[in-house]
Amino acid sequence: MFTPLPVRTARSGWTFYLYYMAKTLFNEPPQTTGGIVQLLKRRGLAFKDETKASHLLSHVSYFRFKSYLLPLIQNKQTGTFKSSATFEDAYTLYKFDSALRKLICAEMEKIEVSLRTIVSQELW
């Protein structure tokens, strides 16, 4: 909840409002990568190699990786996965997205350099 605090300046007569956000206390400890793997298994996700999955999740945040799990979810309310869903399917999507991002960024750089050249030539 945001609560406004009025702050009045003496010189100008203006009133500014500062907002502060109430602190949210989190009592649960953070999940380990092994705990996340077990949670995903309970929800029906299959793993070919849990050690590799745990290693990947230790280097790529689960909060980044979970968006690649969304197409594999069967029931959004319970978070259960389709019967054919595997962690490796989500990792394949992750690798595809990474490769696509690299290609797009490389081409965007070429377009940027070309546009800057055209603009600089037109301005001189």
C-alpha cells in the first residue's frame, strides 16, 4: 500500500508528496535448486537428468526460466504439467530464445550503424 506524505517547501509554497511502500515480510526461506526440481516433479514435469536441471537452475534463475515452462502447463490454476512435458522441452525453448535474441541484436546493430551513417551524411 502506498501512503502519501506531504512535504511543503518554505520558499516556493509548493507541496510535494512523497510515497513510501509498506514493507512486506517474507517468512519462508528461499528454495534451493533441488527443491525447485522436486516441486516441478510433484507437478508432473519429467526430467531426463535432474542433476543437469539443478545445475542449469543454479546458473539461470528459476524466475527467468519459468516463463519457458508456461507452454507446458496443462492446468493454470494448479500448475500441473501436460503428461508429455519434460524439463528438456523447456530448456530447448530457452536455447531457441537465446539464439534468436542474439541474431536479432546483431541485425539491429547493422541497422543502427546504417541509420546513423545516413543521418550524419544528410546533416553535413
